[in-house]
Amino acid sequence: MIRLEHYLIVSAVLFSLGLLGVIVRRNLLIIYMCLELMLNAANLALVAFSRFTNHIDGQVMVFFIITVAAAEVSVGLALIVALYRKRQSAHVEDLTLMKL
Amino acid sequence: MQANDIFFGIFALLTLVCGILLVLSRNPVNSAMFLVLAIASLAGLFVLLNAFFLAAVQVIVYAGAVMVLFIFVIMLLDLKEEQRRKIKKFSLALGILTASAVGFLLARTIWLSGVGRNLQPQLEAGTRPLGERLFQQFVLPFEIVSVLLLVAMVGVVLLSKKDLR
């Protein structure tokens, strides 16, 4: 029998995979994809809680998270494109303008 | 052993494997494809949790719109120079250590706390209760989110202008 813990552990492992990608990778776009993975892990946890505690509010929240994530992705990708146009690079190592 | 349990195993394994491959693959296009697969199998997990509408939204919005945007930008920027750069061994080891420590702590806490010990899967919600909830209690946040989408659109148009200052 699959219980709430199983879903939550899948969500936790997925979240830490996204965190690993954000820390290890140096490409801005891949870092951004890993952020999306972390958002999805949170969504999975919310839907699982909603199913097992008999509240539908978790699913409403996931709906809002998906909408806000879509807006966030469009703005972030526009920022990356603008940055690339200025610097010809999408690597975090090349973005040292604010370094002391 | 029910069919649901087997499907849970398949979808969970597929999601995690695709997540690992997303982090590991050198080519950004491959990463994007693995993210699409991970999102699709997450939609499968949503179906197992009786969240049918959210599974459909996940496939349409994430695997459809968002990932097309990602792949479009990858093609636009023509990112291929990942190969020649090496990640430093030390930062790699430190990153793996940090992420696995966070994951281990989260999983251990969840397992030991026993949140779901007495809980049975009980919510039989379909699309209708979700829609009723969304358009009765949450109608103001819904409208605010539509304004947020408009603001994001205006921002993207502004950011994409040629002579950005």
C-alpha cells in the first residue's frame, strides 16, 4: 500500500536533485530548468497532502503555482536572452559584474 | 500488490531517473527533453493522486508551453560550448555533499515523523469540486493571477526590446 510518506520522499529526492543541479551546473538555462524541477517537487508534495488529508485547497494552490511558474519562466528567459545579447554568454562564471 | 502501487513505482522511478539525467547531461537540449519526461511522469503521479485536472494542466502548460519556450531559447542562443569547460572537482564534491545532505535530512524527517501513518487516501476530487473551490473562495487570487500574467507579458515585451537601457 502506497502511503503519504512515499509520495513525500519522492518529492524530497526530486527537490534535492534540483538543488544539486542548481549548485553544480554552470549553464544559466540548465540552472533554470533545475529550478522548475524543484517547483514540481513542491507541487507533488502539495497534491499528495491534498489527497491524503481530504482538503482540495492543496490542488488549488498547485494550480496557482503552475500559473505563477509560467509567468516566471517567461520573464526569466527574456532576462537570459537580454543578458546573452549583452554579454554573448549564458554561463554564471562570466557574470562577474557585481563581484568585488 | 495493487496496480496503483506498480504504477506509482514506475512513475516515481521514471521521474527520479529523468531528474538525474537532467542534471548530468552535457547538452542543454537533452536536459530539456529529460525535463519534459520528468514532468510527464509527474503528471502520471498526479493521476494516481486523483488530481486529473492538474495532470492535464501539467502536461499542457509545463510540457507544452513552458518547455517549448525553453527549447526555443536554447535554439536561439545556440548553446554548444558546455563541452569545453570542466567543473572543478572540489565544487562538484561540495555540491553533491550539500544536495545529498538536504535530501537525506528531508527524507529521514518525513519517514521518522510518520505523517501518513493513520491517513488513508480519501479525497475523491475530480475537476468539479476544484472548479467550485477556485471560483468561490479563491476568485480574488484567481483575478490577481490574471493581472500577474498581464504584468509578465508587458515585462517580457519590454525586456525583449532591441535598445534596452
